[in-house]
Amino acid sequence: MQPAVPAPPSPADAATAAAGWRSRVEDATNRAAAAIARGDLRGLDAIFGELDGWDDLQRAYQARCRLCELALAFTPAQAAAWPPVFAATADRVLDALEREPREPVLLNYAGVLLYELTAMSGAESLFKAAIRLDPELPHVTENLEAARTRGGGRPPVKGAAAVSLRTLTKRAKRIADRARPAAGM
């Protein structure tokens, strides 16, 4: 006896499912924007945690990219407010990359976050890994060059974010070493 093969979803069912996932990504993005604006790092962390449990890995990836873009666009009224947001976002993106290091866009985003936090060696490692996976990825070559040549610029980050930079840098280098194309690609 053959197992029953489920019928493919109808176009209407597929459209409804896609709309549901779009809505979920938008909801996560909106809640993350609000958490970032409030400086609510626990709330931001919880949203990243939700993405880890999503069945649709592509939509979770899409949402992670959007959350990175929100963090990178964050312009707080107080200058000291951005490093914790950048460090928290980098930490959670590195979590995702530890599970799947072959995501060149996320490698690049994590590299930019570390670059802005003045963790140049970690940023450089991530940019190199992104180039290894996708040499045509927009801006990554320029990002690598900037990490290699950055001098002066922004002063080093201080406080709790500075303490976490050592750990983030070590993790970034380990992830970058594991970021290799799939066999046969």
C-alpha cells in the first residue's frame, strides 16, 4: 500500500500562507523597531529568540536581516544608547550564524555591526567569509577594505558593550572559519 500523498496547496491556499508569513515578518519587525526605540534589549532579544523557532527558515532569515537593518539605522538621542543595541544585535546574529554560517548577507551585517563597535579583527574575518561565499555581494569588498584601513575614526566603545566585544570577536572568527560553501557549490 502506498502512503497517501497530500494534494499540493491550491493557489489560494498558497497565497494565504504567504500573506500570513509576510504579516509575521512585519509584526516581528515592528515590535523590534519599538524595542530598539525604547532601548529594550530584553525585548529585542526575545524577538530574535522567536525567530529561532519559526518553521519557515527563509522568513526567519528575512526577519533577521530586517532586524539588522533596524539596528544599523538606529540613531538615538543619546550617543551612548547605540553600542548596546549594536552589540545585542550582533550577538543574536552570531547565534544564527553559529547554526548556519553559510549566510553571506548575515555575515556582512554582523561584520558591519562589529565594525561600528570598533571590533575590526572580528569584522574583517566576517567580511572575508562573506566574500568567500558571495564575491558579488554588494558593499562587502568595500567593507573589508574599510576594516583593514580604519584609523582614527570613532573612539573604541566603552562600558558593557566593550566587555562583550572580546567574546563577540572570538565568536565571529570561529564562525568565519566555518563559513564555507556547501560541497559541490
